[in-house]
Amino acid sequence: MSDFVSTIKELSHKVAEEYLILGKSMNESLVSMYNDGLIETREVLKRICEQANQNVYLSLFNSAGSDKGNISFDLADYEFVNKNISQSESSMNDYNTSPSDFRSALELSVEKKASLNVPEDGSEKLAALNRFVQQRDVYTNMLNGLGALKTAEIRSAENSFNKIASNTRVMVANGESVGDIAKISMRHVGGMGLNCMSKVAGAYDMIHKDMLKDGFHVSSDFTKMSSLSINSKAPTLAPVAEFSLSIEKIAAINEMESNIQNVLNGFDTVIEKAVK
């Protein structure tokens, strides 16, 4: 039972952390965890969804300046995640049988429609449609490539966050204030011209809370130290810069993915009309 509770606590914390700091969809995190075997049953999945939502709500509620009467966020949706997993498992069954043809369903559909409705002198129309399909494939490959890049950046951000947390614990143990550490880090990020200071603040807020849970005596006061000039080459600021750059890249990739998906939707609309 203790392992069961510990798994729910650990994974729900990670899901909430990735959402609050990295902006990663909680549903996406949960699907990945289930597919990777970290979540063994649907019951555990449901409990993690519930706990992750509570974690995010409490973090937003306790954040400075939050509108406590109007807290909203993208919930971890058990029904959505469960449906996604079921569809993935169903799709995997296709690998148990050999494909009847190496061509894609779309190519077959285009070919069939062309053979039925395109006259003999319509070869140019069919060639144009095939080129259109090939152009769509270029955007699909681009979208897949961006997905791989985003995964790499998320891992990089997680590694940087762990370094920040480790450095912060050492500094606090030596008498430093987490408030000073966070403020200096945010000033450093602002000096780099980045717009993710709120994410950096959120990261230190989570580190602060984790340290309190672990029994650390943590001061969050601001002293004159936080207003002194910053040594941008300080080793402790290196992971902060790496974390911030990864956050910026993830945000940019998310926007690019959205734009490319809109283009793909346009392609699909045209192709669907062409093959009817």
C-alpha cells in the first residue's frame, strides 16, 4: 500500500510540475507515463489525475498575486487520457498482422478515386493531386521533427531544473535566502532578454515548497544581496540560463506546431474534397 501511495504522490507531483514550469499538457504527460510503464493500472491513472489537479490548484492558489476566487487551468482529464490510451492500444494491434499493401491508405484512396472519376485526359489533375499529397508529407515530417526537438528540450529543462534545485539546497544550507537566490536568477534571465521570469519564479516556488516538506529551515526574505550587481558567469546561474532558454524554445515549438497543424488541416480539407 505504501508503494501505491508513493507512486501516486511522486508521479502526480511530476505531472503538475511539468505543467506549471514547462507548460506541458498534463494529459500528454500522463499518456507518456502510462505508455512507458510508469503507471500500471487505470485505477492508479485515475488517482494520479485527481492528485495532479489538486497539486496545480493549490500551487496556483498559494502563488503571490493570484486571483484566489478565479483560478482556472487545463485539467488532467482521466476520460480523455483513458480514451487516448485505449486508441493507442487498439492501433498497436495492427502490428500483429502483415499489411496488405505498402502504400498508405491516403494513396490508395486517391488512386481509387482517380481510376473511377478522372478521365483519361485527366492525368495532369491526378499528378497535381499527388504532388499536393507529397507537399503535405513535408509538413508532416516537419511536425514530427518538432515533436522530437520539444521532447529533447523538455528533458533539458528537467535536467536544468534538477541542477537549480540541487544548487539552491546547498546555498540555503549555507545560510542563503531562497528569496535572494530567486530574485538574482530572475534578474539574470531578464538581463538575457528572455520573457520567462514568471516560470523561473515558479520553479523556485516549487523548490522552496519541496525544501519545507523535507524539513529545511528556509528563509524567503529579500536582503541587500539580491540588489547587488550580478556575476553572469557564476556557475550557479548557468543552469538557470539553460532552463530559461529551454522554456523559450518549448514555447516557440508549441507555436510552430500549432501553425503547422493548421496548415495540415487545410491540406486535409482539400484532399478530402478531391477524393470524394
